[in-house]
Amino acid sequence: MREFICITCPTGCHLTVEGSGDEAKVSGNECKRGEAFARAELTCPTRTICSTVRTAFGHAPMLPVRTDREVPKDCIPAVMRLIANVLVKEPIACGETVIPLDPVCEGTLIATSNLLVR
């Protein structure tokens, strides 16, 4: 038996999963998203990473960023190492790519602020 707290909505259902694979029984969810979340946590847990990167601009020394998609949890340490080494030297707008995440995992790191709009 495994227990999870669902993070797909603000309710935060306490989920219990008995069994494994296609025969796993999920209980405690108030919506279908909770069941899907629990099944995904069993097979390939993923998260969206939100962080900040350094910039070369004195008026905005840090830029908020996030991954453009969920990444496998086992990739998070490698992605965070990439993020730690980023220095944004050019103005960038919200939604634009800061860096690609290859070869660590699929996806890109994008800006989540217009702080450095061109």
C-alpha cells in the first residue's frame, strides 16, 4: 500500500493505492485527476520545476523561470545543476526560451516574467 497527497488541485486529497500496475486500486480521490495522479506517481512521477536564474542586469539580478513541461523526478537534480550555471546576458520576454534542457531531459527552461523585455 502506498499513500500520496494529490497535487493536481487545491483540495489535496489523501490518496491510498493498493496493488500495482493496471490492477492498482486508488481510493481517497475526489476527482478523476487524483486517480490519474496516483497512477503516474507509481510509474513515472513528474514535476514542473520553478526557479530563478542570475542575470547580468543590475536592476533585475534574478529572473524567474520554469520548465515548459513536467520533467521526471529523477531528472530534477541535473536540471537544477544546469539552472545554477545560467547567466542571462540578453533581454528576454516572458515565455521565451532561456536554455534547452538537452541532454538532461526533454524540454526547455522558459522565462516567467517580462522583467527583461527587449
